[in-house]
Amino acid sequence: MRVPDPNAHRYSENGRVLIAPAGELDVSTVHSLRAALARYLHDGVRTIDIDLSAVTFCDCSGLGVLLSAWWRITAAGGTLRLHHPPPVLVRIIDITRSGFLLGDRPAPALPAALGGVL
């Protein structure tokens, strides 16, 4: 198993970053991705693209980190979008109706607690 390296990025400019984790995103590896996403948000990054082409597996804990990051970035006025997800993640996204991560469906309204209007 290869632990994802969420610090692998291809560009970072004007409040935008592309990160490219690799390996498995599961309960034993998502901590570094969660920390990297939190750090980018804290540092003022408001557009995050995640290239998942080198991810070989992603379970529900990986999806949970991505959804949590999406909510936090959206609440801060930014965007997070996934690119090239592995088939297993596409299936989980479809089952959970989280296609907004891929731009496949409209994003849900933010809860009032996150600054949205219900």
C-alpha cells in the first residue's frame, strides 16, 4: 500500500492549488489528506482541484474527508472539484448522490450553520 502524498501539487497560485494524492484513501491514510486540505483552507486557498488519477482505492472515509473539505471550502466562498476519480469512488459518489464533487449535479445549499440559507 502506498500512502497518499497530499502535498504533491502541480501548481499553486492566486489562491488556487491542484493536489494529486496517490495510493489508497482509506481510514488508515486519510489523515494526511485531511490535514493538507485544512492547511490550504487556513492559508487562504479558495480553489482546490484534486487529481485522483494516481489513487488506486477510496473508501467511505476518503469520501468523508472530501465531502467535509467541500463543505468547509464552499462555506468560505471557495470551490473544490475532483478530477479523474477511480471507478470505486465514482460508484460511491453515485450511491451517495455526491456528484457535485465532480460537477455532475448542482451543489446542495449550505446549511444555515455554515453561512448558507435553507
